[in-house]
Amino acid sequence: MIFLDNVSKYYPHEKVPALDEVTLHIAPKEFVFIVGASGAGKSTLIKMLTREEKPSYGKIIVGGIDYDYMKKRHIPHIRRRLGVVFQDFKLFPNRTVYENVAFTLEIVGVPTAEIKRTVPKVLELVGLSGKENKFPHELSGGQRQRVAIARAMARQPKILIADEPTGNLDPENSIEIMRLLEEINNFGTTIIVTTHDEKVVNLLKKRVVTIRDGKIIGDQVRGGHYDLDASRTKIEKRSLGAQPPKAAPAAPVAQVAPAPAPAAPTAPIKHAAPVAAQVAAMKAAKTAKVSAAQPTVAKSALKPAKPSASGSAVLEQMRRAKAADEAKPVAKRRKFIH
Ligand SMILES: Nc1ncnc2c1ncn2[C@@H]1O[C@H](COP(=O)(O)OP(=O)(O)OP(=O)(O)O)[C@@H](O)[C@H]1O
Ligand SMILES: [Mg+2]
């Protein structure tokens, strides 16, 4: 779950906020487009989530972690939970495709044998099998972005954030990359994508959040259209007090702000099985698509994610949990990040 509560961001020496009292709730497994004109605040919103920038006001909670209680040393933990993809790919030019993906696992101490098992599977996931030994300059733009997505997915993040992932791609590659993100989303990863690509947004019909001058001016929960005025389309505002979720659970109190153990950065992460399972599931879905005219697994998974619990209810739940915790003797308190 991602929750921004009244978040404003003033960059130093700026009188106008880049984000202006933004409240946004994204449930697990949702696919959300963030659209808006240049300078609207899309990247700033993304930077709030990755903690590249801190909000001036407001609260941010990602995956049960309340950023107010996060220390600098915890930031790498958060970043590892998020996969991030950028417009300019940010690949290492002197490393091969394989090495680019492997490196992200090496730096968190994943054993070599496991890396050898995992990388080919992630490359298969993004459709780059056979390109392992190519260097970035030997790939097309679309293929480079696939490497970047493979790298972001190698650590099995629950949330994949892409800031203008198709900004440097032609229309055909843009659609392919967005379809890949859609496929990854169908198998359970929350996806947040900023884009100017009207065609792709209108094609995919996902939730569309529109930002103008740092404010959210539209939130089309499903079947969203690209509309920077957010006036021509019917805007289905997602009220934070809206229906409770069926599938998506509210942030479990026990997961609120768990203090990441200092040793965790070097702890190996188990990747191979989940990636293998994901690849297998995607293959099965593709096969089903080809072999049957009936609606496929993938199609059924295209249903929009159910809205999650009220954001304010989640906050209230967290406040109560914390208050209850603080009432206990010190030795029995659950650890929050301080
Ligand atoms: N580091 C910074 N210092 C000062 N102002 C900044 C900084 N980064 C962004 N801004 C300003 O904040 C506002 C929002 O910028 P942001 O990069 O979030 O826009 P955007 O919607 O991502 O635009 P684009 O579509 O061009 O990428 C802009 O007015 C921009 O000039
Ligand atoms: Mg931007």
C-alpha cells in the first residue's frame, strides 16, 4: 500500500510548491498512470516515494513503512523494496545485459550461484533471452528499457515505479514496454508510471491520476483517459472514505514501520523460485491466449484492482497501534523506526 496524506513539497528557494497538498492512496497490485504537463510535479511525486526528496509537509507510508520514522540508513532498504525505471534507462554502458542485471543482485550479497539462476529467468521475463552478452549500445531503445525493467524486477520488488519509461521510445516500443509493465502487474506487482504518452494511457485504460501545478485534479479509478484538463472525461474520484476492500487488506498493524535490521543489507535475498514461478505463470497465460479463443488468464487479471481501505482509516489504525505500543512497558514495545 502507498499512502500520501496531504503531501506538499517546496524545493529550496521556491515559493510555489512542486506538490501541493497531495493525498493519494494506491492499493497493492494496482496499475496507476500519473499524467500531467511538464513541470506538473510527476517526478517530484515519484521522488517522494523513493525518498530522493523529502516532503515539506505531510505523511508518506509505503509498504507499511511510515517515512516519518525512517532514518537515513534505512533508505537503501526502502529502495530495495521498490523497483525504479527511468526514461534514460541508466544502464552501465560497459557492462553486458547479463552484468547489468547481475550487478543489482551482487550489491545486496546474493550468492553467485543464485545470480546465475536468477538473471536468465528475469531476462526471459522481459523477452531478452539470447541478449545476455550484448552491451547496451548494441540494443534498441526498447530493448535497453527491457534491461532496465529486468534489473528493477530482479530483486522481486512489490512496487515498480517508472518515471517516463517510454519517453525515449518510438510509439511501437512504447506500447510494448507498457504491455510488459501490464503483464508484470497482472502477476501481482504494483505499478506506478508517469507518462506523457496519451495513446498508451488511452489504450491500457488503467487508473489515471492527473496532476496540475502540483495538485491532483483528476483520479479516474478505472478505464482512465489521458486528459490534462481532467474536464472532458468523467472523473471518478476515489474518496478516501470509499468502500472497504474485498481483496486488498489494510496495512497490517504489525507491519507498521518495522525497523529494518542493520544486518539486512547484506543478507541474501531468495529470488530464484518467485521469478521462475512468475515466468512460468506468464508463459502459461501466453499459451492460453494463443490456444484458446476463450478469455485468458491474463485477461481476467486485467480487472482493475479493488480499492483498498480508507486511507484515513489506515492512518487511524496505525495511530492506535502506536499509542497501544507506547502504553506498554519499554521492554515489551514493538520496534518502530526512529
Ligand atoms: N531540484 C529542484 N529544485 C527546484 N525546483 C525543482 C526541482 N525539481 C523540480 N523542480 C520544479 O518543481 C516542479 C515540478 O517538477 P517535476 O520534475 O516534478 O515535474 P514533472 O511533472 O516531472 O515534469 P516533466 O514532465 O517535464 O518531467 C517544476 O516547476 C520544476 O521546475
Ligand atoms: Mg518528470
